[in-house]
Amino acid sequence: MKETLFFILDFLLGGYLTSTSPVSGQDLILQTPQKPIPLSSSSPSLCQNTPISRNCWGEYSTDTDYYTTFPETGNTVEIWLSAEETLCSPDGYERPCMTFNGTVPGPLITADWGDNLVIHVTNNMKSNGTSVHWHGIRMLNNTQNDGVPGISQCPIAPGETYTYKFKATQYGTTWYHSHFSLQYAEGLWGPMILRGPATANYDEDLGTLVLQDWSHTPIFGAWANKQEWGITHELDNILINGTNTFDCSGMSDPKCTGNGKKFEAVFQHGKKYLIRVFNVAIDSYFNFHIDGHNFTVVAADFVPIQPYETNSIMISSGQRYDIIVDANAEPGDYWLRSGWAPASTCQGVANSHPDDGTGIIRYERKLMSTGDPTTTDIVDIPKTCHDEPPERLVPYVKRDVGTIVDTTVEDVNVRFIHSGMFKWTINSSFLDIDWSEPTLKKALHESSSATFPSEYNVLPLNKTDDAEDQWVVIVIENAAVVLYGGISHPIHFHGHDFYILAQEARQWDGKTDSFQFQNPPRRDTAMLPAHGYLAVAVQLDNPGAWLVHCHIAWHASMGLALEILESADSIAVSGAERKALGDTCASWSSWWDAPAPWPKEDSGV
């Protein structure tokens, strides 16, 4: 049966699952995706998406306001994912992993802008619940498919299947991952491409290129030590597209086989390549670059931007950038570098092999080399953790912030528990949800009258009347004590792109004079600066229960998150989906109360 499902999925994805390695995803991604089938293929008078007209997409283009207008392709992409526990060795060191369909990363999911996706997730793990979040996807009027246990659903119990349904109203690059505790750090994630137009031309789409830190010790074991003894867990390697090497010489550990390999890609001189770069790290910040090459940045998260040229990009966990690399260097071999930012600069967690986060770009020649490049890294890693400058992240589709009906300030801080152990808090409360009682379930029964435990960190946001153009401003301040206030946090919003009004490495003075309300940068993940603040605007146009959290895995588990309950009276969920929610919760409660083999020891998300 499993082989049949694998064949069906492989056929639907155009062969992406064909791989010589059952335990590593390096052969699954950065392959040329299926050529886009423009919506205009039957009408020559409409604009075709070609290497000289990438801005076109049939009746649509990069000029289309995708927040309000998107294609109706009538096409459904149906996928089957199996969450499994197995062994993996992406860098040549074998360890237990959690996987989708047996690989780390999981299979690449592709669809076109305007397609409908139906994704069946079966939990074939024996000792864990799970869920799948579709990172950055707006889920317009579809909060029930956002995939966060304790927020929009109960976890999927072992042996059970949950079906997610949503429309690709955006286009660009993202990833899907478990949102159940720390599972994505154990390998339970995969890349995702929603094909559409671009704001600059290119010849070939090389697919996704993923930056990831990696631990040889299972993360749940590291978490237990961290919580019981306060031990900071040093990570062991950096993976590029799910692969790397690890030096096993002089080691007697039988788990260290030394059979890892560097990521490699081949350029043809004179071509331009679209590469979709993103960061799925546990706790690492990267400055991505390729020796000897500049590139053009055309999208930040799911937001097409005015193209700009650079030789590197700063990229935090959860962020994505679409870049176009011009293969115009002298034909040869070049290092591709993750550019890991030192622990003292950013995240506070060390990596034992920070300089090994490299891949190889080789130019196509009659006699291809197989040796390591000899190129030199000339990019200086910044001394602070910050996003790309806001003046560079200019959205291509211009949108201004409308009528502001509310402003709220949320302080990020720490609360010490015992013996130096602490939790991250927002407004003095750390998130701690009950998987069996998701926020959405309670909101559907009680609407705006619903009350929640303080540890749910629920922030109600409601319109003042029926006017559509209503916004809230949320100011998040990094108000922790000196030591912990020196850490930057990548803040990710579910259900919305937010508009970045200000992002400063200083405390907010309560004034909005310097806020940018006209076509500010917008995205779904941005850095909260050390000792500073992040001010964003959110349009109240998507009723639901939405999570807002730090995308450093440790911090989210330690409570650095809140929930937005938006327009509870307007949340619309069909009868069939209410039943699916209830059935999933009943199955989960039955398994969890058995009891489950492991207790809940973190925030749950």
C-alpha cells in the first residue's frame, strides 16, 4: 500500500520523489521544477511566462494585487504525506529522525498560483502526535487549515489521517513543517513552491536551496537536558539542501560513517538562474552568498519586491528570498556559503562546525572538475542580527496602511522559574496551550464571549464597525534584562503578511512620527532587534485564531508566542470541517489519555 501511495505522489509531483537516498533530501530539491503552464496557453493574445517575460502569468502578472485577486485555475493538487520515525544520516552521522515519506527534507510540493491543494497527512509515528503548518500561507478565511495543535486543531494521533485543504492565493517559496513542539528540528519538514510570475527575468528555475543547522543528538533529548539542567546545546553541523559532510577520522563512533556529501549545482555560463533560498534552522542566522557572484533579489517571503542587486543576504529562521544569479563569472568552481553568524553576534547557541556550511557551484565545461573550490570568501558577516535594510524591501505591488482602529504594545521578557531556568514571556505570560482544547474549537462554540486561560496569551482583535479597511498596530518590544535583551528574535505571524512600520535597535518612545505607512515593507517573518522594537500593522481581513511566535525553536518551546483571535464572531467553518475538528480531537484525547508515552514539557507549539 505504501509503495502505491509513493508512486501516486511521485507521479503527481513529476518525479520529485525519485531519489537514490532514502534518508536525505539532497536529491529531492534544487532540481528544475516542472515548467509553468501559463494560464494563457490557449490564448496567444495573453501574456506568456517566458525567460523574457517572467512578469506575466496569463491574465495576471506581478502587477496583480494578490491580496484581493488571484487565478481560479480549477486545478486540484492532491498529496499524501506520511509522518514516520526512522534513521537518517544527512551528513554521514546516523541518528533517529522524524520524516515525511521517509526523507529529510520531505518531498517537494509544487502547485500553481490559484490551484487548490488537498493534502492528506497520516501520522505513522508510534509515540508522537503531529500536525502540519503551511508556513506563510495566508489561509484566507480558512483558519481551520493552518495546522497548529492547540490553536487551530488537535494533534493528529498515531494511526490517524487529517486532510488539509487550501487555495494558493499567493505565489513564491515556502515550506511545510510540523508545528507540534520541536518536531521540525528532528527533520519533519519539506519545501514548497507555488509557481507564479517574478519581478525580473531568468532562464531557469533551479528550485529551493535550504539552509539548516543540524544536531547529531536528537533535539528532544537536548531539550530535556536544557530544561532540567539549563545546558546550552551546541549544534553539530550546517546542512545545505539537506546534506553535508562530517569528518569522522579519528572517531570510533559506529554512527559516524563519513558518507555525507556536499551539495552541488551546475551553472551554464551566460544563463540566469532563479534560486529560492530559505532558512529552516533551529537557532541559526545566516548571511548567504556565493563566492564571485552578485545576485538580484526579487521576493522576500511571499512578497514580490522591486529587484535589487547585492552579494549577500541576511536571512533568519522562517524567512525566504527568491534570488536570480547571473552565471557570468569565469567558468570554474565556487563555494556557496551559508555564512553562519557567530553565537555571540546573534542567537546565543554555538555550532561546532560553523565554517563547514558550504556547497559547490560548478560551471559546465568539457572536463568537469570534482575537487573542492579554491575561491575566497570576501563577505564580512555583520556584527548584529538584522534583516535586509527596509529601503531594499520595497513591495512591487504598492499598498498603504489604512484606518488604524487599535494599537497594542507587547513586551518580550523573561521569567525565571528556578535555579536559573527561565521562560520567555510576552506581557508577563509564556504560552502554554492544551493540545486537547484548541482555541478555535472554543471560539466556534462561544465566539467573542469566549474566555481563555492566561497562558494561552490570547489577544482579541475586532473591527469597530462593518468598514472593511481597518487595521491594528502591534508594537513588540524587546524588554528583557540586559543579557537576554541582547538576543534578536525572528517573529513570524500566521494568517497575515504584516506591514513593517518601524524596526529599531532602541526602545520605542511611544511616537509614530517615524513610522512608514505608505507602502512599507511587508512579509510574514521579521527580526525583533536586540534591545529594540518591531512595529507592524495588520489588516483585520482574516477572521480566525492565529499564532504569533519567535521562530527560534527553543524560544517558541519556552513560551515566546501569543495568539491573535481575530473577529471571533465572523469565523466561518463548514459543518464538515467542524466534524473533522471534533473527530480529530476525540481521537487525540483517546490516545493521549491512554496515557501517551511522553508528557507535554513545553509550550506545545
